[in-house]
Amino acid sequence: MQLARRIRQIPPSATLALNTKANQLKAQGVDVVNFGVGEPDFDTPANIREAAIKAIKDGFTRYTPVGGIPELKEAIIRHCQENYGLAYQPGEVLVSCGGKHSLYNLFQVIFDAGDEVIIPAPFWVSYPPMVMLADATPVVVPTRQENGFKLTAQELRERITPKTKALILNSPSNPTGMVYSRQELEALGEVVLEKGLYVVSDDIYDRILFDGARFCNIAMLSPELKARTFVLNGVSKTYAMTGWRIGYMAGPQDGVAAATKLQSQSTSNPTSIAQKAAVEALNGPQDTVAAMVKEFAWRRDDILRRSLEIPGVTCPKPGGAFYLFPNFSAYYSKLKPAAGQSHSGALAEYLLNEASLAAVPGAEFGEDNCLRFSYATSRERIATGLDRIKEALGKLG
């Protein structure tokens, strides 16, 4: 079969492919420590599950408005106002089938052939393929480890051309866990306004912050920047609701209306039951969020300490999310990548085969010197995983 060009030009998700291989090994009886998939290892809180059960019992199982039920939009609007001082109207909010779906919808309606989209690297693996699926061109801008893998205003300015349409920002970041400060965002915001760019602010990890950090996105800085920013978020990471598939966007009404129209011709509404659960997640008690973040902070400290104890490994301290992005390039001279294979891909393959440890190659995120570890797993598995890595690297000689 001759498949469409748009699908032939993009790779499959590396994280999901890695998880598949790790699960195959598990099925064969291999004890695999999986640092691959970014999914909280906590159960969805009981009050949220009960809200879904109540929705089923109440017969709330039919179609809903395409862009989300009014009750959920109101909860999103309240969350944005109370936590971030961002005021939105219902017509400026769209609820979709997960954060990835929200991004895909947005890219399809605001990007066109010939548009360039600036993506700081390291980046979440799906940004470039989704930009390409919108016929636009991803412009990857490398950042520096010594700067915490954060884009500077000068680096942004140097890559802007007359074709540049938008900038994608993700803070806290997947894969690095870095967090932009308000001052850093202000510097970027000046360039955004000067050059007339749009900003896609992926805030999916906004509540998972450590060391007393306060969340800030570029829309919070001024009315002018808010008018050029689409805020993307969801309930998956904060409330351990990855399988419920509820994400949302908030931003300029024309763009949101266009994305709603697209959604009406693709998935239509998100699952009715999951929407009721999301209302409870946003409006209900938040103590489980604080408890989860506290545990992630402990794990962050532990996995960072253990990683830095490995000779030659360097890594900036993550400020949020649940990822570590350590630099293993000191070991690359001891590896022999296959034809077309990246050094980080060769190391990830070696660790999976030699140490039964799954980690995602940094090359998939645009930074080949590193591997991505998800520490959304137990304390015991983190300790076991790092012990295995240290032993396996020692065998390289």
C-alpha cells in the first residue's frame, strides 16, 4: 500500500516503542526496571474515581458539547483565574481527549505550509512530528546544559525568520525537568512581542514543582502576551489520570473556535464520564496532589544523587516534573553504535540488554549526550535501577 506522505515522514513515538520492548522482556520473565514512560505510578484519587462511578450510575453516558461540558469549562476557568490570574471566557476554552490531542488540534488550525515553528531542544518527542503533520517546519534550537537546557532571548532572536509563526515552550520540561523563571520568560516575551510570534505554552506539569518554586507561564506576564499565547494543560499528570484522556487549551477565541470545529469533525466530544471525573479533580480536595509532589521531590533528590555518583555523569538539578536528563557522553567512546544509530540509542540498548534497564535515548529529544529517566516509579526500583546502571557501565572498561 502507498501510504500518505504525511505519515511516511514522521517516526513512531520512541517512548512507547521502548515501553513495548521492555514489556516484551517482562513477559519473558525478565525483571526490567522501567525508567521509560512518563506516567505517575499513583492511583487516580478515590474522590475522582467515585465521581466517574456516579456519572455512570446517573446515566451521564451520552454525547456532550464538542468542546466540553459547561461544568468542566467553568472548573478550568476557575483554576486558571485562582492559580495564575488568567481570565478566560467559555469560548476561549476547549476540552479535548488528552493533552496531546489538544496540541494536535491547535497545530492543525494555526500552522500552515511554509510556517516555521521554533522548538527548543531538548523537546518532548511529539512536538516536531505534530508540527510536520500540520505541513509546517519545526526549527529546533539547541540549548546548553550549563544554562539548565533553557532557551535564552538571544538564542530565540537568532533563529527567527520572516516565516517564523510560533514558539513552543514547555515548563516544567519533559525531558529535563527544568523550570523557566519569571525573569527568563520576560526576556523571551520581549522578543515574542517584538517579532509578533504566537506562543504555545505546554503547562502539563504546572503543579509538579519542587523547592518552593512558583509556576509562571508567558501568558501571565502581560495582557499583550496573553493575547498571543495558547495555554495547553490537562489532568493526566497532576491527578494520575493518564488513561482518562482529558486535556484542554485556553487562548485567543479565534484559534480555540477553529480547533473546536476541527474536533467536531474528528473525535467530537471527550468521554462524558471522564469529563465528570475531571470536574472533581479540579474542584475537589487537592491534598493528594501535594502528597504526590512531596514523594516526587524525594525521588528527584535520590535519583539525582545516585546518578551523579557514577563517574563521568553530569546533570542539572530538575525543578519540576518527574524526569532526570543525565549526560552519559563520557561513555560514548566505549560504545559501537549500529549504522544510523545514535550514541544515546546505543547506550539505551546496551543498558536494556545488559542491565534490564529501560531509559529513553536523549537523541529522541534532540540531545544525544543524555538519557531520559522517569522517576515515576518506586524508591526501591530507583535504587535497583541505578545500581544496575553503575555496574553495567563499569563493564564497558
